[in-house]
Amino acid sequence: MRKILFTALVMVAGTVLHAQKLDDVQEKMSKGKYDEAREKIDKAGTDPKAASNSQYWFLRSQVYYNLGQANAADTALTGEALRSMQRYIGMEAGVKDESKRMLHSMLEGHKTAEAIYIHYRNAGVKSFEAQKWAEAEANWGNALAAFDYLKTSKLTTSTFDTVMTTYAGYAAQNANNPERAVYYYGKLVDQKIKDSTVRGIYAYLVDYYGKKKDEANFQKYLTLARQYYPENAAAWTNMELQSAGSDKNAQLAKMAQLFKQDPKNEDVANNYIVTLFNSIYRDNDANPERTGELTTALQTVLANEPKDAYYYYVMFNHINNQVNDLETAARAIKGTKPEDLKKRKDIDAKIDAQNAVLLPYMPKVLAIYEGMGTEIKAADKQNYKNMLTYLMYYHQSKKQAAEAKKYEDKLKNLK
């Protein structure tokens, strides 16, 4: 019985001793003796009970905040005040009785908790104006950490600090610290803010994750960018194309994917078709699948019956180039053996197949050119002439004299 009583007395004495230490800290602070208060609070911190005592963390925050105000050059002091306040509020959040929660802070009107936030907010502005970007980001990052505990403890009605987060991101970006910039910009975008002032942030995130080859986040922010800023569709498409890198096959695969998703998108279609055409006829891509890929893409676009001649003429050139190659191959066969005759017959069948693709489009494109009348431009007139010539020779090869003459007359009347 005596042993139990003795243990209890030791526990009470220890509690009183620790309470006395904290009273000593308060007494020094009341006299403005913050250096001495620091000695007292640091000594109190050696007591194992300090770690679980919320009053200790609150007083520590007060001491270090006031020291930081008196010694502005030592930024570590206010940093300790911030971390101590975070510990204090984190512990108080577990107090079930709301009337007893954060009593120490409440008694001073939450002065220290709010002052730490204001200190870092103002310090960030000062650093930003001096173009000390990394310093500004660090200060605003601490201000946002303080904002979080103000929000958690319901000392502010705001749920998100948009301005502070935006400028922290700008500062990190200017400091060439993309990882930190993305951290802040991601938080902004997650708020689903649609405003012209933050449009560039979406572009930054899309570009960042595209270069990182992080497809999940790349698509996440690209989708949001397209949703909130559809007027910038061409820019978003261009960024998606750039994400494929410099490899031509990767670029074409990305273009094919985009074209399949939205074949009526003019920017996507034009990029895809022009790149395919140049790959085949300028870069001499030996991949025979590219030829069929271009034909299919053009057929998809022409199914929408565009009102200008552009894609019709691309199809004409595409087929004409293939027919010319086939005719050249046929002329190279000089023999009269059965196998030679078969080769020429096979080539003729391939030429007929190509013309079967092209010819249904010809009346439509000729009507477009003829509809231009006297306003037709020189380039369009030459394209029109090329098509008429092709049709004239085609019908001549098929012994269709009347049809051939129709196009020959059109050529003669073309001025």
C-alpha cells in the first residue's frame, strides 16, 4: 500500500514540476525576456512529458515567434514557431469537447497562430518583389502550411488560398524548380478553377507531364484543359502531338490516335495527313502500310464532303503518284513470256483499283473548281488543269472517246 502511494506522489510531483517549468516560460515572456524564455522552453523540452503536452508546444510557438520578430535575419526561429504551432493544433484537434479545444490559443485571441501566417505571407511578397524566387516560394509555402492549420482549426472561413498558391507556383517556376511549381499548380487545378488568369497553369502541367512521359497525369490535365478552355483546342492538340517526341513513328502513332478519336478536328486531320504524305513522298518511307493509312485517312475526311478542294487534291496527288509508279513498273517489263504478261496484268489491276478509289471524288472537286469562276487563283487553276488532264488520259486508256473529249474540251476552254 505504501509503495503504491509513493508512486502516485512521484507522478504528481513530476506533473507539478513540469507545470512549474511552463509557468517559468510564461513569466519570462510576460516581461519580454524572450531569450531567457527560450532557455526555459528548451529545457522543458528535455522532459519526456513535453512531447505530449499541447501547452508546451503552444508556448514554444509563442517564444520562437517573438524571437523571430526580434531577429529577422534568423529565419529558422519563425520556422520553429510554425512547426510548434502545427504540433499544438494537431494535438488539440483530438480534444473531443469543442469548448475545451485550443484554450491556450483562444485566451490570446489566436494571435500567434494568425501572426505566423501573416509573417510568411508578407515575407513572401517582399521576396517576390526583390525577385528572390526561391526565397519567395519558401515563404509562401510556409504561409500555406499556416493557412492549413488555420483552416483545420476553423480560424478562417476560407477553404483554399488561391492567390497564395498561385504566386507560390509562379515563384517556384521562376526559380527553375518545376517539381515545386507543379505541386502548387496541381493544387490549383484540383480546385477546378476556370479563369483566363490560370490558363497558362494548365499548359504548364500538360507540358511538364508530357516531357516526363507520365501519361496518366498528362491525360488528366490535358482533359481538364480541353474542358475548361475549348477555344484553345489547337494549342492543346499541338501539345499532345509534341508529347510523342521527335521519333517519326511515335508522332504518327499519336496523330493516328487523335484522328481516330476526333476525325472532324481540322487541326488533327491536317497534321496527320500532311505528315503521312510527306513521310511517303518526301522522305520515301518504305513502309507500304503508310500508303494504305493515308488513303483511309483521306477517305474518312472526304466522307464529310469538305467545301474546299484541298483534301480532294491531296487524294488526287496520292493516287496519281501511285499510278505513275505502277505505270513505270509496267513499262520496265519488256518480255513477252507468260510470266511477263501476268506481271503487267497484275499491275493493270492495281492501277484500276487505285482509280476506283479516286474517280468517285472527281465530280465533286471539279464542281468546286468550276464554282470559283473568274475568281479562281493561279494555284487552283493549275490543280484543276492537272485533274482534267488525268481524267482525259484515263478515259483515253479505257477507249472511252466521248468522255475523254469532254475533258479535253474543258482543258481547251480553260483560260
